[in-house]
Amino acid sequence: MGWREYIESNPNILKGKPRIKGTRIPVSLILGYLAKGSSIEEILEEFSDLTREQILACLDYARDLSEFEVEIA
């Protein structure tokens, strides 16, 4: 699964914060729920318009960010 299918950023929506496509739900909100120990099922109950794939895409997005490397001059 590629997170780009489910996550987008637009400077005119949520000040450009990454969000789940077609919603105003920021990725950081979903990651916060997961970090606090919420299950995917609990998140789906809270946000009935989300799908399991969208939640998993948030994790995939976070994984990609954690692998970002900066070259030090």
C-alpha cells in the first residue's frame, strides 16, 4: 500500500498539514490516537467515515518520514 493514495497536503486546507484525502482529518490526529494505544477498531468507531486502509496509510506515512535522511555538510 502506498500512503500517497490516501494522504495529501494542500496549503489552503489545515495550513498544509498532511491529511487524509477528502477529509479535514490530519494524519497527526490519527497517529496521536495510535500512540495513546487506541486500536484501529476504536478509531474507526470514532471516525466512521475512515477506512482501515486510511489509518494504515498514516502509519506508512510516518515510517517514510522516519527514514528521511539529511546530509550534514
